[in-house]
Amino acid sequence: SSYNIRLHTTDSSGETYAKAFTFSVNNLNETPSNISLSSSSFNENIESGSTVAELSSSDPDSSDTHTYSFVSGSGDTDNNSFTIDGSNLIINSSPDYETKSSYNIRLQTTDSGGETYAEVFTLNVNDLNETPSNISLSSSSFNENIDAASVVATLSSTDEDDGDTHTYSFVSGAGDPDNDSFAINGSNLIILESPDYETKSSYKIKLKTTDNSGESFTKTFTL
């Protein structure tokens, strides 16, 4: 920030004089050189209004303060999906990976002297395993007198995670009086004894689907 020198002047007769000088460097405001996010990803299903990252700036002026804003330009596709509160980046609506897996925003930092720096960011949504939301049967009725061990329906699950696999089981509880009349093989629901309408015209069972991460959904059926 300063320089010290000592100068010597000599006249034509060889007489001299020496003096020390200090030169001060004037501190000018410099432009910020970078914006950083504390995280570039966040989980799906977080609440709307959640802070997804904290903003910070790199600046040669170490004591400078900065304000942040969205700016238009290349990479600003999803600016409207977020707001900024101080240095907090806030998502406006709860994110869903299956609907939108990443967001592109363009941010600007402005220092106390009005100098600015802008940068584009891609924020990724973390795909979390979600609970199955339904069980379906291919049929809810079957003919009397079919053979014992006949497949009466095929089971399937509704799940936001398209790649999930599911296993099926009977569960105890209200609505399960006839669980013991059936078996499950993979996704096939099998009746153990030949049904007779005059003896029993309907069955009630309670089924559970479990995805490959252990999340489950239970439902009662009348056949």
C-alpha cells in the first residue's frame, strides 16, 4: 500500500543533498471476481420457501459488502422460480424431481462501489425415493368353480419413481378376514380353494406393496 525511497541530488560542484520519500497507493474499488453457492443441489419435496443455498462473493477488496440479484441473459431460464433474501437463495415452490430435475439461474453480485459480476448456475434436484400411492388389481371378480390355485388377478402399483420395483404381501388389520384364502406369487393373486358363489359370494383382503427402498402402501379390496 506504500513505497519508501531515498533520493540523492548532486550539483555540478559535487555538493549533495539526500531525502527520504513515502509514496502512498490509492485504494480504488475493484470488481468482484466470482459468486459462490454453498450448495448446487437440494432434495425434492422440500417445502416452498426453503433456503437452498447461501451466496458469497470473491472480491479483491476484502472488506467490501455485496448485494445479490437475478439478471436477464443467457442461462436465466428459471430465475422466477427463486427469490433472494440477503445472501439466501430461496425456492418459491416445492420441487419435484420427476417434474423438473434441474434449474438454471443467472445471478449478479454488486459491491458497495457499484461494481458487478454475473454468473450462470445449474442447480440439481436430488431424486428421493417416494412412497407408492396405490395398488391396483387387474380384476376385482372371478368365476365360481375355477380350479384351486388359479390366478384371479394381477397386482400393480402406482409410484412416482418410475424405475421402482415392488413386492406384495398380505397385512393384518381391519378388512383382512379372507387373507388366508389367497396366496401371492410375484404379482399374481392366487385363490387357494375353488370358490363357490352359494357358499361365499365375496372375499375381503388387505394387501401391501413395498418398493425397493422399503416404502409401502396398504389397501383393502373386496373381490
